[in-house]
Amino acid sequence: MRKGWIALVLVLMLVGEAHADKVLLKNGDQLRGTVKNVKGGVLTLMTDYSEPVKIKTSEISKISTDEPIEMHLNTGEILKGSLKPAGEGEVKVEPSSGRQSAVIAWDLVKSINPPPNTWHGNISLGASQLSGNTDRTAVNAAVVLERKFDGDRFFLRARHNYAEENDSVTNRNTFGAIKFEHFFTKKFFGYLGVELLNDSFKDLNLRASVGPGVGYQIWDDDRKALSVETGVSYFIEDRKTGEDVKFVTGRVGANLQYHIVDALVFTDNLLFYPSIEQTSDYSLRNEATLSTDIYAGWELRFSNILEYDNQPSPGIQTTDLQWILSLGYSF
């Protein structure tokens, strides 16, 4: 009876290994599990005996999978099938019957089993109420949306702030930004961006910036993301009392997201507009946020917004600084 149980356990172990994906590394190590995905040149292998294992594709000697995968190439082509061993630095994709297999260099692989093209982002809301000697109410709301397509990326950001004190409005402004990016290579992209600002206390009915440019994705993984960009913009300021202005300006931007720890994330979005006609004239906006997870997507967000214009309308200060504490939800 005992021998029968031992034989059954051995059979189950062999069956489990037979149906596991296999990854052989260049150093001779062999790993078994399930290939979850490939992103940014890193393969994630799910195992029953440890946390997900991250493997650089450049360190893979041979790989084979039992179940079909979906491989996206840098050329935009999509291949579906199981993975089989090939030459050094290559992998073979064997599709369903009736189609030819393809041998692909790892350098051409953009991703494997990418997540579906869905919206990602967060929304947040903050409010405060003070009564007594001073009656003060403040409300702020923000939304950030992002969607990735094959070779493209779309961003939308918006924020509104409102405050009144003793029945008098003391703060009211709205900022919005829309940007479309198209990746020519894995890291190099072109973009078209639009930024809008309305601020009653900065003599602005509307400030609009529209223009194209190019950018470079320095980092883009599960822990950190950083991109820089530069271009030109057509700048329009419709002022409430001052003289309206229209001119062409440069545009420099940087976008950072960094997971300090799993539950603590720092993001920073910088926009800098140097005048092309008059180099001493410039403006900038920087929005930095520190967010921490609370539970099931809910998070506490602490934001700092700096706006600077070295040549504002007469009577308007050059610098505005806001500190905002809000409750947010990420999806």
C-alpha cells in the first residue's frame, strides 16, 4: 500500500513537470513554472514555490511553453502560439496547425501576453470646512487617465480648485492637459499636446498651449517610469483685464513615477515653457504627488502644485504654490 502511494506521488510530480513551461538560462539554471508575460525585456515566470520570478530575456538560452502565448513585435506584428527552443538569442513561435512557425530574435519582442488595452488612472477629491470667526470652504478634484495601445499612448489630466472665505471667492482655477504619443521605436516617440488653464485670480480667462514634439522613455517598468520630451507650442493668453498675447514658445516636459515601496508612490509632472523670441521670458508648472495605499485601490494623496510666470499681468504675483491633501481611488 505504501509503495502504491509513493508511485502515485511520483506520477503526479512528473505530470506537473511535464505540463510546466521551462526556461533554461545561459548560466545553466533551469526554471519551471508558467510564463505570465514579457515587458521591457523582462520575463515574469509564475511558480508554485516562490514569488513571481523576473528574468532578463537576454539571459535566456532556451524556452518552451505548453500553452499558447500572444507575442507583440516592435514592428507591430502579433504572433500567437507556443514557444519552443531556437538559436542563441532567439525563440521559435509555433502557431496552430496549418501555419508556419517563426523564429524571432528577443530584441524584436516588444511584449508577451500584454494586458488588454484598458483605461488606467486615478480620481481624487479633497475638501475642508472652517466656521466660527472665519467661514472658509475649500474643494478640489482631480482625474488622471492613461490608455496604451500598440505603439501609442494617450494621457488626460484635469484638476479643479475652489475656495471661498466669508462669502468671498478666494481661489478658483482649472487645469487640463491632453497628450497623444506615438512610439517610433521602443523608447523614442512623437507627441501632440494641449494644455489649458483658467484662473480668475491670475487674470486668465484661458491660457492655451498647443503643439508637437518628440520624447524619450528612459524607464518603464513595474517600479519606475520616466520620460522626457521637448517641442514647440503656440501659446495664447486670453486675459480678463490685461492685454491678450499670442506667441510661439518652446516646451520641455518630464514625467516621473517611482514606487518608493509597494504602498508608497511618488509622481512628478513638469512643464516648462521658454520663450523663443525673448529668452528671459518663461513660465512653468510642476505638480508633485505622494500617494499611499489605504485599502483595495483607495489611497491618501498629498500634492504640491507650483506655477511660475516671470512676466504676469500687472498687479499679479509671479508665483503660486498650493498644498492639497485628498482621498483618491486608482484603477
